[in-house]
Amino acid sequence: MRRPRSRIAAIALKEFWHILHDPRSLTIIFLLPVIQLIMFGYALNLEIQKVELAIIDLDRTPASRELIQHFEGSPFFEVMAFRAPISQIETLFLRRKARAVLIIPADYSRQRQQGTTVDLQLIIDASDPNAAINISNYCQQIVEAVPTTRLAPPPAPFEVKSTIWFNPDMKSAYFFVPGLLALLLVMISALLTSVAITREKETGTLEQLLVSPVTPVEIILGKVIPYVLLAFLDGVGILLIGVFVFQVPFTGSAVLLAFLTLLYIITALSLGLMISTVTSTQQVAMMAAQSATLLPTLFLSGFIFPLRSLPWILQLISYIVPARYYLVIVRGIMLKGNTLPQLITPALFLMGLSTVLLIIAGKRFKTTLEA
Amino acid sequence: MMASGENTLPIIEIQQLKKRFGTITALDGIDLHIYPGEIFGLIGPDGAGKTTLIRILCTLLLPDAGRVQLLQHDVVHDVQSIRRFLGYMPQRFSLYPDLTVEQNLNFFADLFQVPPSIRQQRIQQLYHFSRLEPFKNRPTRALSGGMKQKLALSCAMIHTPKILILDEPTTGVDPLSRQEFWHILHQIREGGTTVLVSTPYMEEADQCDRVGLMYRGKLIVVDTPQRVRQRFPYPLYRVWGQDTYALREFFQNLETVHSVHLFGDALHVAFTQPPVPSDWKHWQLTSHQQIIRWQPIEASVEDVFLEMMEAHS
């Protein structure tokens, strides 16, 4: 005799139908990753290009023109000559005509011939401080590349040469693909599971569901399985796009990444479950899940800002942000080719975090309607 | 057709059940025995405590005091075993609106682990009662109110429960569907399932084998509808008039009148002493020919309940 479908499978199947029937969750699952990839991949580009640079050439000699040509040849700058009096510089910035102004002094060529140090003045609009630092660095590089120029003071007895490993070209795809993976997985897992359970509370279907032999573990597993699968698929999709479209290298083991990604998804789902046990409406669950995932993952995980530059209280909070550990894992496996022994600490932290969250969720999951 | 009588063991046993929500006493010492094979009607106005009582029976709420057993299983300690043999239809429609009729039925069949070998037969049987088969591929949200209730009932019956508990299944359903629904409940009872059903409609009392009137957290009377009717101590008349409301006021001011209630297009007037024909002639005059017709009647369950509720107020 055939056995009936297990209760876990029945709930999981039902949940799949809900997802298929609900355009909202479909959008979140399939459109969100695409939109985010486009946003991060093309719009939020941290590599600086085509900075409007106004050059005031007070020297007007072949030597100063040679310097200008070096700037014109660089993809970082879009050079325009500026002939107005120096006092007008401020209006240039205010009207956003230029983000930096380079002033070549009148005695530029004479001083170069004499071999003395020439002072070039660079004025930068620092309303975007990160960009200002980059502009300053690029300028320095270009000026240093001008042959026979000795702009720098006599060389120090030693020289610092930095070599950047794992992302030598400082490509932002290397930075946002792992970050996006961490962000989307936690959002889909936590947001959708918490909403899926509170929806049953809100519409009253949980009341009917509870008066059946189904156990809390069966409800939770049945609810969670579809989202584990979907989140995993999303993750694979993001990785494929990252590797093949944005050319992010993949040096480590895909199996190890898959295994640890599953661990991360489970942690995020546990968070969603815990949220669902403390909220009673979908609206509140959605808000709670979003505040617990979106901003912490963006800012408290090391995704955008280095954790060490945060105030100590935020650093402390970052210990309970799952993405903090997952980012170490993804970056480690993809860019550095880390193996499990090297990633055991973040993996253990994720395990501990999910265990704690699951225990809280399990304890709080009620099989009655008692308040 | 009658209740199985007090010599059989009760299938539901409630003793001194109490439940409070904060400062509100929802159930104030309920004692009730329900016997196998009967349809028991729990009748009472909104806020009487019907839903609280039903939720405690369904293991959804915990009693503060007292003992509640279903088939000798305690609602506090044997939750899982009770949830196996119980069918429950909550007051609020609680099936999945985006799933089809058949998907909902199959989902609950899976939850209760109805073996595939008998499942099709069971679903056919339920389609036979509910006549929902032509709509089996329709999403539940597209069903009419009456059809939704029949589907909810079918889902609650999918595992052939020993006890079926329904919380106001006919509230907000059109009269024709209500009648059909009660017909199905009788068929379910014939199939051997004990039915406990709550309703705010007192006229539905006659559909039950026994009824209990709930009022302010107490069961103020439990009996067969017939014996409930016999409890009415006053001579009762049904009176039709030109302006029913004006006429009600007229009777309320008479000294020999015990109570006046509006019943549809007429009044039910209970007297403390039987009126004689000359009384009616006199009232015709003093009410300015307001009275069209009058007729002595037997009290309905509703008359008794209204009377008892007033006595308890």
C-alpha cells in the first residue's frame, strides 16, 4: 500500500503553490537579485572615471602643455581648460562643472629646467571624501609618470611599494558580488520565511493547521524547505553572473562554498523564524525582517565599511550579523582559495548563531492560541 | 434520532471549566456532558464565551481551572492524540484562498495522513455531500460564501473524525445555504460522528438533538429543544399589528404583560395571567385599533432563551 505524502512534504508543496500564486514573493525572489546586481554592477561603481578636471595653466609653455597631455591621456580625467581668473574657481565647484582644479604655476617650465621642486596646486571638491582621496591619488600617479620630472622631494633612503593581492586592479565586482550574495541570501531567507508564517497567523489559517496532528518541527521544516531551495538557486544565479559577467575569479572549492552557503541560509532562516514567533502581522514581520537584515548586512558586516572603522558599539553588534561571517567565507573561497580549516572560525560562529536562534524560535513557537 | 441518553459514557466531559482573559471572565464554571452520536448546539449571543469554550475543546486555549476530556483524553496533556480524532472548523474561514478546492482537500488529507487507498473514495464522498466537484479546480477565493463553508466542513471531515466541532459555521451565510449546511450536518451525524456546533441563531436550536444556552460565560440551560420549549411558564400569544413598534410599547405598558419580544413581523407577548376575550376587545379600543390579529402559540426555544437571559441579567 502506498503511504501518504509526509506532512513536511505536504506543507512544503503548499508553500511552493503560495509562492507561485503570489506575484509579490516571486518578484522578491527573482527580480530583486537582478535589480541589485544591475545597481551594484553598473550604477554604484566605486571605480572613479571621467572626473571633470579644470586646468589653469599660468605657464603656457610646451612643458606645461606636455603635463596637460598626460592628464588628457588618462581615462580617469576629463580635462577642460579654464581661463577665467582664479577667483572664479568656487563657482566651478558650485555649478558642478569640475570636481577638481589643477593650477600650473607661471614659473613651471623655468623651475623644471633648473631642476628644483615645482609646486602644483590641486583643489578638490571633497563633498564626496572617498572620491576626493582617489582623485588625489590618481593625480599623484600621473604627475609622477611625467618623464624627467622631479616633483617629489629628493628620494628617501627607502621606498614603500604596495602590491595589492587578490584584487590587484581594485575591481569593485570583487567586492560587491560576495556582498550581494550575502545580502540577498539573508533577505530572501529571513524576510520570506517570517512573512510566510505570520501570514498564516494573520489570515487565521494557522488555527486550522494547529488542530491537526502536525508538530511544530513539521510546520517549521515544511515552511523553510522551499525557501532554502529558492535562496540556494538565487545564490547560484548570482555567483554565475558574478563569475561570467563581472569576471570575478573563483579560485576555491565550489562544494565547500555550497556547503557553507547552506549553513548561512539556515542561519538566516532561523532569524526569520525567530522574527515570525514574535510578530503577529505580515506588515510588522516584513519591517522587522528588513531592519534585521538589510542595513546590518550593508553596514555591519564589512560589506561596505571595514568593521574596524566602526564605533565600538557597532563593532559589538556586528558579531551577531550572520553576513559578517559569510563575507569572510565567500571572499576567502572565491578570491583566496581558502579551505575549510582556514574558515573554521566563521563557520563555527554561524553554527552557534543559528543554534541559538533556532532554540529561541522553537521555544517561542506556540501550538496554541494563548497570548 | 434522540440523544443517546445519560446511560452511555459521554464523549466530551467538561467539569467546572473556567477561563479568564485579564480582567474578563470568559468562562465561569462550565459543566457539560456530550454523548456519542448527538448534534449538540451551543447557542448564545456574541461574547457569551462560545468561541472560548470551543477553542479549549480544540486544545487551542488552555483552561485556567477545571477538567476537559474528549474520549477520555485530557485537553491539556493529550493534545496530540486529541488533534488526531478531532475535526475543527474555526469561525473565521481558514483555508488557503489561492489553492483550489481539490488542493485544499488534498493538503488536509496529507496533514491527517489519510492513506491514498481510501483518499479518493473519501473525497468523492465529501463531494457528494457538498456538491463541490464541478468546482474542484477553482481557487477557493472564487467560491461563494456557502460553498466556502461547505469546503471548510469537507476539509474538517477529511479524516473521518470521531468528534466534529464547528464554530458558528452558518454565520453570514444565506438562508438557503444554511439549510443545506444543516442537512449535511445531519448526514455527518448519521455517519457516526458526534457534532458540537455553535450558533448565534436561536432558531437553529431545533436542528440539534440537545442545546445549551450560553450567556455571560455560563451555561444557563442544557436540554433537548423540546424540553427547553416546555420550560416556558407563561401563556404566550403571537400578535400582528399595524405598527409593530408602537404596539410593542403599548403591551409593555400593560400590567398583566410579562414580556414582549419582536419576532419577525409580529410580537410574542407573554402574560402573567391568561387573557380572556374581553381583554382583547378592551386592548383593541385602547390601542386605537392597532391590533390586527392574535393567536395563542407554544413557546419556541428562542422565547425560553430570551426569558432566561433576562432572568440572568
